Amino acid sequence: MCKKVSVITLTHNKLKETTIPFLQSLYANTDKSLFELIIFDNGSQDGTVEFLQEFSKKYDNVKVIYNNENSGYSKGCNEAANFAHCEYIAFLNNDILLSKNWLNEILCVFEKENNAGLVSSYPIEAFEYNERLFSKAVKRTQKRLKDDYKPVIFPDFSCVVTKKSLFDKIGRFDENFAPAYFEDDDLSWRYIFEGCKNFISNKSFIYHKGSLTANTIDNIKEIFEKNKKYFFQKYSDKYYVQCSWEAKSRLIELSRKIIKKRKKSLFYYLKNFIYTIT
């Protein structure tokens, strides 16, 4: 039986913190008959390579590509996509955990929306909830979400799915955004310019631990500013693209400030304790 989705994930060290729990979550919450797994290792040196060599022997739907250096996110994803043979491609960070039926719920959006371009899971962020509260956070979040999915400009690239034919047609990730940052914003807009709509599923969830690999990169602030400059130059004739990015950035910053303020209160810790025991 031909599998439907090529799941692509990149690894670079952080074996115990990210890769092992991610793979456990993936296989525990995904129908194995639905997907092939393509792992692109970006020059890990902490035992990840040896672990993946053994892991790939245990499952018949795994292919591992070993890179001698860290090529970054865009190039790594593009290289891995060359080995994808399914109708859909799912790009998953390895610093996430997945909810039950996460993939089926995303595929349902494609079935309902003919012009769907990028569809992502709904993120539960580590700065807002403790990892052990993930399943309870999902239930509480679902109660306040009215629709099964919602249209967005920027889906969450920690876990995003697209049709492979469309990904190839649009031109894949722009590798000038190296090693990371802004490649997701760029691709989101290119899908929209192609006439597609992007969505976030309100029934598929991930727990995002948060940029554990990116935080290990030297001169990360300089890389961010370099890629931001390139992004703004690329869309210099589209003022609304720049404005939308600034608005998104400010909203994220505001959300983090609100969460940080909450964490200073006794009520925040009391609430999380109640969530844990109930």
C-alpha cells in the first residue's frame, strides 16, 4: 500500500532533549501505514547518528540522510524533499510532541478546502504550559475553539503539511534564509501569491518546546537581522507584507509579556498545580 505522507524532520544534536521524545510521540500518535519518515541529520556529534542508525533498523518506513555539516533548515528540508515519494509532505520540528490523530485532522482540511496550500497544527507553547500538562491543555483549548480550522497568513511551521506537487511548483524553501529565520514567512506568502489559502487546524495539536536547536547557533542575532533585511528587500514592492510581519512580531512579543507577567503571580502556579492533579 502506498503511503500518503512523507514526514520530514531535521536533527542536529539535542538527542535526549528533542529527537528521542519526538520520535516516540510520532509513532505513538500516527498511523504507521500513513507515512514514511525522512530524517535529515545536520552533522550531529552527540550520539544522534549512532541512535538513528539503530532506529532505522527497527522501522521499515524510515530513511535517514546523514549530512557532514549543519546546512540549516531550508537547505536540509529541500534536500530531504528530494527523497519524498508521497502525495503530501509534512515538515516537523523535532522539538515538538504530537496529539492523537494530528495527521488525520490536518488531512481533513485538505479534503474540505480544494485550494489549501499550507496546513499546520495548533501550537501549545512551552512558555505557556508545562509539558506534563499538554494533554489537558489540548482539552481546554479545544473547548474555546469554535471551528475545526481557521484561515491564516502564517501557519505554524513547527508542524506544517503541504502537497508535494505544490511545494515543488512554488519553488521550495528559499535557501538564502540560512541557516534559519524568515524562510517560513517567505514560503507562506509565496503560497498566497500562488492563489492558495493557508490554515491552522483547531483539532490537531502540538506541544512546542521552543527553538532548542536554534538557541545553540552562534551569532544568532546577526543571522536574524541579516535574514530580516533580505526578507524586506525581497518584498520591498509589497508594503503589506512588511506590515503584516511587524504586526505578527508585536503580537508574539505582547503574548510573551502577558505570559511572563502571569508567571509572577501565585495564581498562575496554583492554576497549573490544579491542572496537574485534576
